[in-house]
Amino acid sequence: AQSVTQLDSQVPVFEEAPVELRCNYSSSVSVYLFWYVQYPNQGLQLLLKYLSGSTLVESINGFEAEFNKSQTSFHLRKPSVHISDTAEYFCAVSEMTGGFKTIFGAGTRLFVKA
Amino acid sequence: DVKVTQSSRYLVKRTGEKVFLECVQDMDHENMFWYRQDPGLGLRLIYFSYDVKMKEKGDIPEGYSVSREKKERFSLILESASTNQTSMYLCASSLSQGPHETQYFGPGTRLLVL
């Protein structure tokens, strides 16, 4: 069965510093990978996803994630964070043969300090 | 833009009450989901519906039921609320049945059962 591990529950960082939010998954088949973001008092929204092709995927607000099949990882990075990036970030995985089910990680709370 | 709305942002109920949580999406999506979100546990799937009147159990269906009489509306029912059902409840929808599809989330309903 598939599973998702987000290695850090909280990541405090200063504004304009780089950040990496770590995500590892476990699955016996090929997967699709997602990062969702939840801003305070809002629902989740898609940040980026890997379906196929280039292993590096980017979002419109400067985040990127790289699919590493050998390490079963999909870490999220941003070279310079803003106060407005403060949110909770969820990594998620769906098996290509798995029908409707998406498994979400426990979440990483990113706190950007001035 | 896809819009998913939930009937209440906050609810306070008594143990044993029957509770209805309503969700409406406006983009003619086939699939709708109910999750509960708890700190440190991420999102856990309660129920999923892939068509009107069709439903599938998720990972934690005990104590819950669902209803989908119209394509745009998906209701979660707590037959007899208990304190361990105090949580944030998130509704989501996706265009079609496929593990690659993006899910679109509502803002959530925070339920407190006393």
C-alpha cells in the first residue's frame, strides 16, 4: 500500500532564505505526485504536480519539486521565501493503477519570519 | 475558476445529535470527496462519490454516511455525533475519475462536538 512521509512537521525560516520541504513516498507501482498548499483559514489548493516527463516541475510562484524515483522522494524547494509563503504544505501521492485514491502526508507548516 | 463551497465554516453540536455537512461544486465535476483533517495526521478520506447516488468508502467511514442526489452536491452525515468526531472537515471535487486529476477543495468546516 502507498504511504507518504513528510519528514518535518514545522519549518521556521527567515524571509529571503532558501527552504526545502521534504517528502518521501512508498509504493510498489508507478505514481503521480502532488504538492498542495493550505493558507490560513482556507482549503487546500494545488501548488504543483508530477505526472510524467521532466522530473523537475515548477509552480507559478517560484516553488519547484524534483521527482527522484531511486530515492522515492519529491522534495519541494524555493530559493527565496516571502512572508506570504507562510502556510501548511501537503505532499500527496496517487498510484497510476489505483483508481480514485490520493494519500496525503501529515503536512509541513512553513513559518516565514521577517 | 472551480468553486467548492461548504455550508458552514464553524459548527458546534452536542453528542448524539445528527449532523449534516453540505458541499456544492459549480464545475460539473464527476468526483466528490469528504476528508477529515487532524493535526499530525494530514487528510484522511472518509467517503468518495464518482457519480450521482454512487459512493465508495474511504479509509475511515465508521460513524459517517454520505448522500449524493445531485451531481453538484455531496453531503456528509454524522448519524450520532461523538466527541472523537471533533475535527476539520474538507470537501473536494475533481473533474473525472483518474489518479492524475487535481482535487479542488472547499474552505472547510470546523466541527466541535461537546
